[in-house]
Amino acid sequence: MMVSCFSRIMKFRVLLIVCFLSVAFGALAYTPSTGDLNVADAATKTRLEGGKKLFKSNCASCHAVDKDLTGPALMNVWERWESEDKIIQWVKNNSSLRASGDAYANKIFNDWKGSVMTGFPSLTNENVIDIIDYVRAETANPGFLNAGATAPAVGAAVAPSGTSSNTMWWLIAALLAILAYGLSVISNKLKDVVDEKEGNFVADKRTALQKIFTPRVKSALKLFTILFLGAWLVKSAIGLGRLQGYQPTQPIKFSHQLHVGQNKIECQYCHSGVEKSRHAVIPSVSVCMNCHKYVQKGPKYGKTEIAKIYKHSGWDPEKGAFVNAPKPIEWVKVHNLPDHVYFNHSQHVKVGGIACQTCHGNIQEMEEVKQFSPLSMGWCINCHRQSEVQFANNDYYSIFEKYHDDIKSGKKAKVTVEDIGGTECQKCHY
């Protein structure tokens, strides 16, 4: 029975190896054509050149083949849509297609923040197909219309190296290889058992590496791996949502190093709510204009960035007057707390006397602002445990008579935020 089972496994292993080799050679053999059609072919060259002209005159102001501009890159656009008919409908009248409830049409509209694409009803279906074929050819072989270049066959799969198309084949081949190896190990073990039962000599076939990795060593390595992965998982989970070091690009290059560090402008001048309310507030464009009506050129970027302020404020520097209605600057928020966390700037800055740099780092040295602190719960709690409350000459804390008496009598050297309830859950979570 055991010999029969062993024989079957051996036959299956051979069959599996044959399958693996077939799949592997099939994957190597399958490389999607990039085409063999030379642009010397007059008809094809004429049609693709026509597609190029249509692209340049109708699409190029908002789209490029290989990068996002005002609209998305058109590379592989035919793969993103359900069919070429849908692309044609989108190009000719995208508003009508969105109104019909088409899911992908509405997704594009939402992804690009409601930017409405101009419709091109004057283009024929063939015109749109020519544009698509030009983009397809340009994707596979950039600059193919230049002298001597070879264009891909229209309608052929565009994958210059064939790598992405072969992924599935290589994955199947890898799984077959792993299965073949596993069966090889099992068949060798069974063969040794059969030989031992029949009284034949069974040699020690272990390699030097296998002799090192004894069952005990393997168990120790498994335990270490589990502990390492567990620690990594816990650390990763703790770090979810943390953005320490986050430094987004702002719509205007505003330098804190110049304004705060060099020109000594107080934080409160721009962030006027920091001593009065929960929020520090983002300065309005009118605050910027208090200075930049007169300061029209910066030491690093010249007039370029200040011109953006003028554009948002509606100010015409040549006329010296506001000629358009102001519109807010869309600054990107750097410091973000979860919605269930309550934080009050005035409580910390006005009452607690906490300097801006305590949480925000040396802001006066930052050319571009980044999140200095982790802003985690543990970081806040540790600060509350260590920070001393300024009781002296502070009427806000006059109700804590016991602590005042303890300080006067010498029972307490200082009062921390924790002492007055700064680590209670409901102080920060509501």
C-alpha cells in the first residue's frame, strides 16, 4: 500500500514539474506585441498623424499622455473605461453621460473635484478613435512619429516589456514550483520509510544547513519570528493616523523662517485666535495684505509668490486698489487631530503660558512648516504629568484653595496639570 502511494506521488510530481515548465516557458513566450507596423506605411502614418493633430488641437490644453495636468493623463485610458463607446460618449457630451448615472463618469468628475470637461460634439466617432489610437501608440513608443520610429499595431496590447501581462503566469508558475517542491520532499520521505521497512540502508541526506536547523533551532526561529511580527504589528497599529513629519506643499510658498525668524513677526499677529479661542485660526488674505500692499518683492522668490497673494485678494499693484472680490487661500492643514479629541489653544497659550514652539517645534527656523510632534495621546498625557501649572498671580486657578495652601505650607513644591484633572478622559474626549 505504501509503495503504491509512493509510486503515485512520484508520477504526480513528474506531471507537476512538466506543468510548471510548460507554464514557465509559456510565460516567457508570451510577450504582448508592441507592434511591427512601421510609420512608413502611408495609410497608418496619415491616420495616426491625424489623431495627433486632433489631440494637439482639442486635448493637449488639459491632458498629456504620461502625466496629469488640468485633467488626468490619457495613458491607458482605454483600459479604465468599460468600452470605446463610453469614451466617445464622454468626449462628445460628458455631462449627458454623468446625468445618465454612469458610475465611472461620475467617479472621474468627483475625483477631479467637480472640474467640468468641455464637450466636443463636433468630433466624429472616428476622430475620437484616431485620438485614442494615437495615445495608445504614443504610450507604447513615445515619439513614434519621428523619423525611423516604429509604431505599435493599432489595437494591440500596449505593454512594452510584457511584464504586467505576465504577472499572473509567473504567479501560477511559482505556486506550481512550491507545490512540486513540497511533493518532492514528501516523496523522498516516503521513499526513506519504504527503504527502512524493507531493511535497506537509508543514508543521512540532510545538508549541512539542514543539520544546523534542528527542530529546536526551527522552533526558536519560529518563536522569534512571531514575536518580531507581533511587535511590528503593534507598533504599526499604534502609529495609525500619526503624521509626525508631515510637510505638505502649500499653494503659496510662505516662509516662517523669514517672517518669524528674520522679521520677528509674532505668531499671534497672523494666528489671532490663539489666545482667544479653541482654534489658532488660519490668517485671512487681508492679514497678508496689511504688509504686502507695500512689500511687493520677496528676498527669495521675488514677485512670484506675492503675486499669488494679490490674485486672491483682488489687489492690482499697478492701480494701487482692489479691483476684484477676494477669495480665500486654500492652505493645506498640517496639524490634524481626530474628531473625538478636544484641544483648546487659548487654554494652553493664554492660561497655561505654553510657548508655540513646545508643540510646533522651532517654527522660526522652518522654511516650510511640518508637524514637529507626534500629537499622540501618550505624548499629551506625559506633557500633562510633567507640566507645572502657573498658580502664582493667575486668577484662573484661584478656586484651587487646597493646592494654594499646600504650596504655602511647603507640602507641595508644584502643581502639575495632572493634579487638576489633566489626565481625566473627559477633559479631552467628549
